[in-house]
Amino acid sequence: MAYEGLKPYIDRIVAGESAILWPGRPRYFAKTSGTTSGVKYIPITSDSLPNHFGSARNALFHFFGQTGRGKWLDGKLIFLSGSPALDDINGVPTGRLSGISNHLVPDWVKRSQMPTYQTNCIDSWEEKLDKIVEETLDKKMTLISGIPPWVQMYYERLIEVSKKSTIKEIFPDFSMFVYGGVNYEPYRAKLEELVGGKVDSVEIYPASEGFLAFQDIPGERGMFLNVASGLFYEFIPVQELGNENPTRIRLHDVQCGVNYLLILNSNAGLWGYNIGDTVEFVSVNPYRIIVTGRVKHYISAFGEHVIGKEVDEAMQITCREFGIRVVEFTVAPQVNPLEGGLPYHEWWVEFDEIPEDLNRFSKFLDQEMMKQNIYYDDLIQGVVLRPLIIRPLKRDSFRAYMKTLGKLGGQNKVPRLSNDRKIVSELENLKVTLP
């Protein structure tokens, strides 16, 4: 069930009742936003705390144990997160998960943690970023963690202020990048250029509902599913979404290469909970997953059910082919083209540099999408859809868009796909006028 199914019980917990979904009262509420239920309050209990705040430590120590590389322990570390300032709701501290995390950092890490608590509490991302740069510029930074697009802003501002060419010139001891929240591949080339080379990295999969997985083999595709941490998993094949009684598969029955909706049961009192993510197993011994998208972030205006993994992979392959870097992009259906003719998928893309032959780039990208999704291929071949169209955007368009939503920085992400045109309608005036 989605949050709405548990909401009547969670509302009682928020109101002050005890032992509703789990014994006692929660230690925290992780506050997040929902599309249909407004603000969501996800309980974090004393029993679930080790899952949330022990798993990140385990991921890093596991890397150390695997490689013997631990110089990142010898300097300062930063996690670009939300504000640690918490509200009080009937005696339960409440805020963003990343902000709650700041209160549970062990003492041995606090001595190295950046930025200061006061800076972390600044609401304005741009003001906060300037202060973070000021506080960290002359420090021995060895570990940097955060969502890739906002880490990119941090890198760019550091280079701008320092007048250096790369992050490695500013932080020569920087040796560990920890990331999660979005697919890293679309950002990899740009971030490595800003850094001035590659550094070790660990991918993590934290969510308000639980810390679900982490990369356990350096450089290998996939993350180890957190199977002994107070979480019980079930999986629904994506093609059964919308069925009245979809198949719920237990962990020992999953197969590699199949897209599943992840269903969670937890020691925080979440039961049969649909967290909204789709995953694919790349290994079942041990269980390793990749995140393939969000259930609400898809395009199926014509029955194609295109998911985030498919557009990401198509774009990555195309960018490699043309030697092009993309800052950010989102895709929406155009059902009723003003120019007439067949409907199509419309890609709104902020390029690092617009391709000289955008038409050839678009055709190649369309061919890759046909390889990624057989339904899309059928619609193109059957002349139900015309090939995709790219709308290039001005520099910093997505940052400007996120700023208008009050979601600049922190753990906020640009949706890769929409089944409607709400997002792209806001980007209309940011298009590049092509000759």
C-alpha cells in the first residue's frame, strides 16, 4: 500500500497516540512530501535507528575492509544535506532525514564534520552554499558526500572562488565521494572533469523509510541489499502494476533482469509499504540491486511505460557517441502538437554545450530509446509516435526551476520523467532559440 493506506494510523501517531503501528512512540518523524497526501511523516523508532544510521558507517567500513584505502578518515568530511533544525510534533523531533542524521553523528565523526551546525541550518541553498565554501576552502577535505547535482554546484563555486582549475588543486587529499539519490552516470563525466580525475566512490541507497542498500564491491555495478537490518522485502513485477491483486514475490524468488516495485515491511511500523521505487536485481547470490526509477516518474501516454533507467541509459550511450555532456534533462509526452502531426516524446535538455548537429544527435538518441523499450519501438515503427524532439535549455535552467519550487539544494531531485507536462510548461521560457 502507498502512504495513503497507512495515513489514518500515522495521523494517530502524529496526534500523540502510542503503540499504533509499533510499540511505543517514534524517536523521530522523517518529514517528506507526497504527491497525493501532502506532507508525509515517516516514523523512525528506536528499533529502526540502527538501520538508518549504522548502514552508512557499514558501507564505508566495508570499503575500507575490501580495499585497505582509508585516507579519507584522516581529514574533514562533508555531507551536503538539509537543515538539522527540527520541529517538535507532540514530543517527537521532526525534520528531513538528512537533517535528523546530523543529530546522530558519532563523536568521532563530529570532530571532522563540515560545515558548522549554524551553517547547516541556513534555509537558502545559495546563501548556505557560499558559507559552506567559505568554511571548507582552506580545510583538508578528504570525503565529500551528497546528491550529484548539488555536489556539482559546490564544486563549481569552490573553483570560482579559489580561482583554481580543479577540486584536486583545492583539496589534494580528497579521496572519497559518497553519493545516492539519483543515477550518477549522467553526472559522472562533468564531476570527474571538475575534480580533475577519478576518486574512490561508494553508492548508497538511503530513504526515509529505511537504508535499503549500499555498494559493497568497489567499482562493481549494483548495491548490496540490506537484508539483516530490520527490513523485510517483497517485490511486485512492474508489469503487474494496476492489477487488483498483483503477485507479491519474496526475496528468495526474485530473478535478475526483471523490474520490480519494492514493497517494505519495517521495524518502524511500515507494513506492506510501497516506497515508490523500482529496482532490478543484478545478482541473487548475494542480493544486489540497481534502482531503475520511480513509479510516479514514467511516461505511458501511449502504453509504452518508459522508465528512468531507459532514458538515462539511452542518453549516456548517445553522449558517449558524440562526446557531449548533459547537465540535466527531463522528458514529457507531447500528445497534441501545436504544429500538427503525430505525438512524440519531448526531451528538455540542458547541455554543457549544444551539439553542432542536434538533428543527428536526436536521431541517434531515438534509436537508442527504441533499443531500450520494445513498446516505444513498436509505437515508432507502427507510426503511432514520431521520433523524439529535443528542446535545448539555457544554462542553469533546472537550477532556476528548482529555485522557483523552493527545492534548490539538499536532497531534492529533478524528476527525469513525467506523464504530464507540468514540469516542462515551467521550462518553456528557458528554451534556447535555435537558428
